[in-house]
Amino acid sequence: MISYRYAEEKDVVDILALDDNNFSNNYDEKFYLDYIKNKRVIVAIDNKVVGYIIFNMIFDETEIYKIVVSEYYRKKQIAYKLMEFFIEELKKCDVKKIFLEVRKSNIPAINLYKKCNFVEIREIFDYYDNPKENGIMMLKEVV
């Protein structure tokens, strides 16, 4: 049974492992620990961290930095449920808008965001490195 909660310091090892397995540009342990301390990381747990969202919040706006689910757990609605939990938590903080950027080629992620009622607002040329690629900025208005 998958559960969802704010990350705790003990989760950082699993989070770093997910980063290493899924991203070419990663944050360091100190970065994650700072965000965990400030309740800016939400995790999906199945005895260990199998997915997470890291974000920042300024006033009534939030930006998602990363969302990832372990390859074994993909296609099981975990990313969607993680997003649902995340959005419900943001509503408690009176967040009005959520922004994110996504690789233009990352169709599964774009489809997830659209399912969560994000809309594409613009293309950002050469936003990503390693490999070089355009990004798409997306927005969700939180009601």
C-alpha cells in the first residue's frame, strides 16, 4: 500500500538514489535536507521512497522543481496520486498558482500534468542541457 506524506530527513538517501537513476542534473544532499526541513518535499512511500515532488513556494505561488516515480512503480497511478496529495496540501496554504517546466519530449509527464489540469503557457527554447532541448512551461490555477 502506497502512502503519501512530507519527506523526513531519513528519506534523503532514497531521494538521492531516485535522482541518480532518473536525472542527468541533480541536487546535492544539503539542498534536499534544506527543502525537507522546510516541508518542500512530498514523497510516495512503499517501505521506502518510490517517488517524490520537490517544490518551492513564494507567497501564493508554487513551482515544482522535480517529480519522479521509481521505474518499477510507474504506470500505477502513483505520480497522479502524488500530485493529488501535493495539490490538496497546497490548497491548505492558499496557493493560487503552480508552475513547472517539462522537457518538450517528455510526453508521459506532459500527459500527467494535463490530467491534473495544468495548461501549457509557453515554450522555452534551449531550456534543458544534457541533452539540449526546449522546455514547456505549464500552469495550474488552484481553486
